[in-house]
Amino acid sequence: MTSFPRYPEAEASATNATAKLAYQQDQLVQSGVIPRLVSIMRAYPDNDPLVNVCLLALCNLADMDSAREALAQLDVADVLIFQLKQAPDAERRHVILEILGSLGESDTLKLQFAESGVPEALSEMIRSLQGGSDPHDLCSIKIASNLMVSLLLGDESMQKCFGEGSGLVYQDVLSWLQSSNTQLQLSGALAIANFARNDSNCVKMLDLGVVPHILTLLEQHVDEGDVSVQHAGLSALRNLAIPATNKVRMLEDGVTDRIKTLLRSDMPPVQFKLLGTLRMMVDGHEEAALVLGRDADLLDRIMEWCEAKDHAGVRGEASRLLAALIRHSQNSEVVREVARANGIRHLISMASSEHVIMQNEALVALAIASAIDIESMKDPFGEADLLPMLKKMLEDPVGAVEVKFSALGLICSLANSSVMKEALNSVNMKESISKLTDHSSSKLASQASSILTLLGDTS
């Protein structure tokens, strides 16, 4: 095989050239070029050659922190908005949008832009270009809508754009959800997810009827649709479902039934986000957990995803949803349905996860299931060697205290059954528990002592 020589001196030369350019740019900024460029555009706003030169210079400097600091002092948004509105061609638009994008990475400038009307100017530009097929215009729409989503990442700028749901930007974002332009649909869903970063906004958006628009959008993309749009739409729904009051309303509005149409998706990113959205829907909401936990088709699909060999994230989320259905419903019918679908073995597997949160969720779900219907649990527990696994957890010298505590909780549930109590004694579980009675965690030590008593060791 022929080996090609490397030329480290060429790489070093390129690195040196880059460093030299950065130094020169910094020197330019230090010399006060930024205020001059802005003042020229203010003084000669209609002089296209001059404006072009100034914009190109700003575009080359805008990703420098020193330039952003200088521009933050000059209220440059007004100048850029004016030029954006009267841009004679797509090339000028793209340069201005690139400048706005670079500057918008600064939280200070994000807020300045929101207060100066940059989001409204972007919305207006997008409205004027919609419906056409010119590739340059479509490119402008893509850049501008992405920039809008970026500006909404700032909490203050996002809140200003939301305007209690009556803001022009929010109204335009809603229209994007209903657009035939996939890029606008994507940006619209991402923007809604950003608006839904606090409870009051989430409640207000439900009042204003945003959810049906998101569901309709998702349904459009179920079969041959865009994965990114589905992912973004589910992110928006998940955020909207966080407030407790919204969970109730979304269930009443049939949200869970409509998003279940996505169950037939074979795209792992969509499956992952759908599972997370459903888990958020049932979090702390008994009725939603009951509805979903008794849905045989849903449970069968969850079982398939619990065995997703090529996607650990989907596998983990499927198991977490299964645990959540039991934990939040605490219902015997749900426990029996999960057992019927052969889901208990997946919860036992989840209990041995390397993630403490997942271990706890699984152990708590198994303890609840055991307390509700131990008869449905006996066979799966035996087949999966649950008791040796619990014994190992208790004896693990580096195991998390919360995991040991949850394991003891499950053992406590099992000990209420005479058959399971006998099985616990047969593996000498008391020996493992007794070692925890002098644990540095008084809560864990107390729990261990109580269970020893329950198992018949009163010494």
C-alpha cells in the first residue's frame, strides 16, 4: 500500500495564517472600526456600494466577542433591520441574516434584538417570501426561521416575543405549523417548544389552542414524513405536558389517542421522543397512566421497543414508560396487563441498569406491582432470578444508597407473601440485610432492621 507523505509545515502555515487573520481582525476592532462602519450605514443608508462594503466587513467581524461587545453599545439592530427591509436581492439578505445569526449568539444582543424588533422584521420577511419557489427565497426563509428559533433560546427575548400569546411573532409561529413549507413547520415546532419553557406560557398556549395544530402536523408526517418535524413536534408536546393542569386537559382533549398514531413509526429518534412524551403525560397523572396502561396495542408496541437491539435510548425509554405506567396508576388492571404483555422481565432488566434513576424507577414499580398483585409477579421473578439480583445489590460495596433503599422496599413488598418470604429466606436474604443495619445512612439502617423483623429475625 502506498503511503502518502504528510506535510506538517503546511498545516502549521495554515494555522499561523488563521491566527494572523484573527489578530488583524482584533486589531481592526480595537482601532474603532465597528462604530465607523455603523455610522456610515446610518449616514448613507441608500448608498448600495458603501452599505455592501460595510455589511461584508461586519459579517467578517461579527463572530468575534470584541466586535459583539462593541456592537452591543451601538444599538446596531435598527440599522440591520432597515437594511433587511430594503435589501434589493437575496445576496444582501443573506449577509444581513448571517450577521444577525452571529450576533444573536450573545445573550445581551438577543434581548436587544427582541426589544428592537428583529424577530418581527424576520417574521415580516418570511411572510413576504412565502408561497414562492425561488431557491434563493427558500434559502432566506430557512436562515431566518432558524435564526428566530435561536433568538427564542434567551429567556427574556423569548418572553418578549411571546407577548402573553398575543405577540406578532407567536402568531406567525402558529401559522408556520400550518405551512406547506417543511422548514417552517420544523422551525414552528421548535419555536413552540422554546415558548413552552415555563408553566405560565404552557397553560396560556393550551388556552389558545396550540395543541391541535401540533397534532395535525405530527399526523401529516407519520408515514413518509420528516423525522425532524416529528421530533420537534413531540418536544413541543412534551414541554406543554409538564404543568399538572395541562396533563388533565390534554387527556380530556384526546391527545394521547392522537399521538398514538405515531406508534407505527419505524424511526428511532421519533420512537425515543414519543416514549418520552407519553412518560411526561402520565407523570403524576393517575388517570392518564390508567388509560395508557390498559391499552393492549400500546403495551405490545412498548414491548417491541424494550427489545430494540440497535437503539439503547429507545430501549431505555420504553422500560421507563413501562415503570411509569405502574408507578403512577398503582392499579391492579395495569399490573396484570403489563404482566400479560411479558413486561415484568423488562423492568427487572431495567433494575440492573447502570443508571441510578432507572434502577430506582424499576425497583419502585416492581415493589408497587408486588404489593398490588403478587400472583402475577411470582413466575417472572423466578424466571429472571430476581432474588439473587437483589441480594447482589444489597451487598454491592459501591452501590448507591438510594438503590439499596429501593431494593429493600421491594423486598418488603415480597415479604408480605408467604411463598415469596420463604424464597427470600432460601437465598439467605437476611444475611445481606443484616449487614446494612449499621450502615452510615440511618434511614437505610432503620429500613433494614424493620425488614429483618418482618422476615422473622428478631435477634
